Amino acid sequence: MLGELIPVGGGDSIPLLEPRLHIGRRSKCDIVLAYPNVSSQHCELSYVDGYWQVRDLGSRNGVKINGERHDQKWLHPGDVISIAKNHFEINYVPVGDAPPEDDDPFEMSLLEKAGLEKEDAQRRRSAPPPASAQPIQKQTFDKEEDAAMDWLMGED
């Protein structure tokens, strides 16, 4: 046995017997959670180099680890996995070196990831100051210019 999922709030534990397990509502899944808020193929648990990892398979209600939503995350003993509204604590003995830390998806903005934020900052620096910051200059016209404007506007 490679570990177990212990239902938070009580119930029988689910043994983790294979290194790759599919969790979902479909009867073909390795771990079947027959609840309407669980997707047919909700997520996958993988045992890699002595550590468990969870990966969301595009489920509608997502996967949370210790209350935070993740698409993919390394699991440590005692972490609480929420599959839709079903909560399980993972219990296993890690083997080997710790897995690499997961990237923080909120570490940088989407503009930075797309390489647009730097360009936006440069544009702001090179742009002229907004109109409200510039002093308003009163413009004067001579009589000929006033007459031409009246003629254009149809004013006699």
C-alpha cells in the first residue's frame, strides 16, 4: 500500500494501491465518488519518486489542497484534498528527496506572464502627461478668423 485517503469527518479510508489513480464519478475510475458535484473524471493521483501528486483533469468544481484551488500540486502527508465538496486527508510515508516546489500561480500578473506589463510601463513613461496636468492656454482669433468660423457654422 502506497498510502491512504482518510475522509475528513469520518468514514472508511481509501487505500492507495497503484502509482496512478483516477478519481471521479464514472464507474471506470479507480476511486469512485458517486456524487453529482464530482466530474466523471475529476482528478488523477500519481506517485512519483516517493511523493504523491494530484492533477485536476478539467473538472467543473476543481481540486483544492488545504483550501486553495490547484490544477496540479505535490502532496505532503496530512494535506487535505478537496474534490468538489468531499474532503480527504492523505496519509503516506514519503520516500526520497522532497519534490520541487510548485510554482505560485499568483507570483506574477497575467500581463507580466504575457510580456506586456513592461511595454505598458514604458508606454506610460514616454507618453505626454494627461491633458488635465497641462495648463490651459486661451487662444485668441482675429476678426477675419471669427468671421470665417461664423460662415462655416452658418451663423450670420
